Amino acid sequence: MPVGMHVVELPGSLQALCASGGLRYTFIRVAAVWVEGGMMFSRKLLIIVSFVMALLTLPSAASAANFVAGKVAYVSGSVSVLRDDTLMPLEPNATIYSADIILTGNDGRTKLAMNDGSSIYIGRNSRISIEDYTLSHTSLFRGVMNLLWGKARFVVAHLNSGNASFSVRTSTAVLGVRGTNFIVSVDMPGNVAGKPAARQVTPEPMPTTVLLQDGMLSVKAVAKRGETLLNAGRMAVVSKTGDITVRPFSREDLDLFGSGLSDAAAGTVAPPAPIQPKVTVPVVVQPATVQMGTVVIQTRGGVTGQTAPTTIQVPVSVQPPVITQVPAN
């Protein structure tokens, strides 16, 4: 049976609507095929179908950009966010979006409280970008973090869906998460010195160290094929060439790599010194007689019938108090 083809152009108003709000218009023409002699599509219906298909074929990157991913739980020291090519200080309670890049200085650290209940602790001298953070209702559907250098601790909420994923990428490793608490550390590459805040950065590969405290973690090297499953209580080091070394981590390892990556790193404000109550101490005064000498008194009109002024010396005794403190109850 012969088949015909009819091409419909989207009106300019719909093209503009597709292009607005950061959405890229992917096509403006759609073909409708029908069997000759059958039911014909109206022009209006074809326009509606064209518009819906255009929305459905928008690239996933556009949907991920500028989505609210979480909030800043605390900030200590120098912490900035690079957003839309603008570098600005990161403030407590600020909103975090997909595509944000977080940078910390020598004394900087922060905690991000993500909308799915996950927490991300970022240590000093770090750069981490939120490549994607998409939720399905209140649960994480897809989270992608890129730790270019520095260290971070990830406490990932339970992934409710089998299709949900959370991964951390570095220059040498890809870490796949399955409801996990883990620490990742990457040294700062030498080729980024002096330009840590540049949006486009391609750091040279640096070894990745990961310590898994809870859950299970998939560790893949960028330079080599294969996957290593990491269990709780163990750490892995991925070399520049892709070699993966696994061993149990010690308390010293946890202190070294996990320093500053907890709620305790937020610091606490010292409470004001307590005001000491004013205590009235009762005293007991005991009399004592002390001979202090004499006082000279001169009379103006004489004394005992004498007409000339007379000087009289009168002995004086003073009783100063003796103070004894009585302990307060």
C-alpha cells in the first residue's frame, strides 16, 4: 500500500517557547506518515505532536543545569562557589545548584546538605563540581560529583531505585556508590597552581585514595579496565597508571584523611564565662584597744580660773576592728 509523507513547520511562537528558559530547540520539522485512503492528521494536531516531541528530545544536560541540589549547612574559613563563570563567597544556608563548583582555601571547609538527605563534607584546598544531582520525588535518581583535587567525605542516603546512581569521579578513578559513607582524597596537581578558580581546568592525573567506612563501593581506574569492590573498613589507592591497591585502613589513616570532614569541623562558639554570683560574707568585729598617743587641745579663755591660754594633753585610745571572715553557706 502506497505511503505518503507530509512535513509541518512549527510556528515561530512555539520555536521561541522551546528556546526560552535555557531549553535548546532541537528541531522544527516533523514528518507524519499515513496510509493513503486512511484518516488524515490535521495541521493543528501535527503542531501539537511536534511541540511535545521537541520537549521530549531536549538534551539531559539542559535538564540537569541549575536544578536545586541542596543547601550549605556550614562554612568555615575561605569557601567560594563558581557559578555561571562568576566566583562568589559561599555563605551558610545558601542554595546549591547542579553545575556549581565549590572551592576551598587553605583554611576553608564546608558541609553541603543535599535534598535527598545525603551530606557532603569538603575539606581545605579542594575543588569539587556537582556535575548532576537529579531527584525522583525526594529520592536521588542520579548524582555525579567530580573531585578534581582535595578531599571530601560523602554520606550517601539510601538509593531507593535500582536505576538510581551516585558516583564520584577523579582524574584517575570512578567510584560507584551503594548507600555508603566514604572519604576521597586527591592531591592538587602541579599544573593548576595559580589558577584553581578557572572554570575550564584539566588537571594532570593524580593518585586517588578512598577510605570506605560503611556500605560498599565500586572502584574503577580510568587508565585500566576492571572493577574492584571495596568493603567497609578497607581503603584503596588508585595510581596514575591505573593500578589499584587495597588494604585495611588504620585509625591513623582515618585521622589523616578524615581530618576536618565531620560536623565537629564546623566549630563551636565558646560560651560566655559564667557570671559569678555576688556573695556577701558576714564578718565578726572584735574590739581591741590600741594606744595611739595624745591629742593636744588649746583653750581660748583659760582653764580653772587662769586667764592665759592653756594647752591640755588628753590621752586617746582607739579601738580598730579585727575582721574575721565566716564562710558562706
